[in-house]
Amino acid sequence: MGINIAVAGKGGTGKTTTSALLIRSMIDKKAGKILALDADPNSNLNELLGIKINMTVGQLVEDFKKNGAVISSGIYKDQMVEMNIHQAVAEGKDFDLLAMGRGEGPGCYCAANNLFKKYIDMLQDSYDYIVMDNEAGMEHLSRKTTHNIRYLLLISDPSLRGVQTAARLRDLSKELKINIGKVFLILSRVDNKPDNRLLDFVKEQDFEILGIINSDKNIIDIELSDKSIFELPPESTSLQQVKEIVKKLEI
Ligand SMILES: Nc1ncnc2c1ncn2[C@@H]1O[C@H](COP(=O)(O)OP(=O)(O)O)[C@@H](O)[C@H]1O
Ligand SMILES: [Mg+2]
């Protein structure tokens, strides 16, 4: 299989919130066993999902490095990697979560990235659905470490810049020859209706809008009171809109 839904787009457009809303919607309709992937080193998907991370993959890599002697033998290394996967998978009531995190040192995340990919390989058959929240730069995708993606959902706020970034990410994913089933645009944090000038630009960019998520005071409220997405009132506009989005996907 691979990743069912990957969420990407410019920073601050609502990627993490939308990922959490998608996961809540899938749980509400009892879609199946879900693995949430947080591919953003500044991870906060877990907070929105109300789940504690014991260890990120990046932290595990740092630990491996500290135990350098042990992992200098290839065999031990593989065994250690497999043994430690359970430390990195946070188990929630209705879903599990794996966070990439970052290494403690500055610079390259390659090791964390590679181990993250390996863990996804090892885990994917145990889940019905995998939902991945990406960082703005889509480093994870651009390092070609990503698996097949059924739906790439590009999130934009109602700005030309946001849609432009989404178009760039779509082109990047084509260049990298990542196997993607379908690419959609979602306009998020929209007040009332998107402006016609924006909709014209969306058309020009050849995007299909999968759905619109309005600015929702209930989202602002859970953010400010540090609540999880599961505490969002069921009638909340944003949740209803994301449920409509999920209906349009094969989930
Ligand atoms: N539909 C929405 N209505 C109101 N606020 C939102 C909505 N979606 C996201 N936000 C807020 O916008 C900010 C950025 O959202 P976030 O999901 O973290 O974006 P990203 O992951 O793209 O950086 C957060 O404070 C979040 O609470
Ligand atoms: Mg985010």
C-alpha cells in the first residue's frame, strides 16, 4: 500500500489542523486502523491529537549515535532498529502516531528521514489508513524518501502565494516521480467565500478544489485552550466541511 493521504502546503495554511480534522473524521466514521505520521520536525500534530510522544524517530537516531559501538555491526544495527520501533510508535485510543522529529545536532535530518521511511515500511501493513502531515518545505518528499501516495492534499489559505506554493509542490512531486494517485487543492481558513480573483488563479493553475474549510472560531478556541481535536464540538463548521471532503475520497 503506502500513504493514503499526504497533506502539504505553505506554512501556517492549516496543514496540521486539516490533518487532525481528517483523522477525527475518519475515526468518527470508523474507517479502520489509522497511523498518523508527523513528518514535520517542529512536530505538533500529536498535541492537536491529544497524544504524548515518548520518542521521535530523530531522538532514536541520536540514541543510536551515542551507542556507536553497538551499532557499528550491521546485524546489531538492524536488530536495534526493529526493537526500538515500539518506542517510537505512540498508541492512542483510536489511532497510533509516529513522529519524525529532528536530531539533537544541527544540520542534516537524513538519518532521521531514512529511519522514518524504514519504520513506515515496517508498519504500513498493520494499518488500514496512513495520514501524513508534512512540513512546509516538504523536505520529506523532496528527499525522495516517500512511498506511494494515494491522495496528495495541498492546503492553501485564500491567498495567491498559498496557491502558488501548492502549485510548486505539485510540480516538485512530479519532477521527483513520486507515485501519486491524485492531487487536490483545499482552501483553508477562508472567511465567507473565496474571492473570484483567487478562484480564477486556481483555475489557471489547473487545480481541482476538493473542498473549502472556513475560518472556524471553534478551532481558534481549541488552539487557545490547548484542547485536542476530539474536543471540537461535532457541529463545528470546519469538522463538517472536512467530513464532506472525506466523503469525496475512497476511504
Ligand atoms: N479552519 C481554521 N479556522 C481557524 N483557525 C485555523 C483553521 N485552520 C488552522 N487554523 C489556525 O491557524 C494556525 C496555523 O494552523 P496549522 O494547522 O498549524 O498550519 P500549518 O500546519 O500549515 O503550519 C493555527 O493557529 C491554527 O489553530
Ligand atoms: Mg503544521
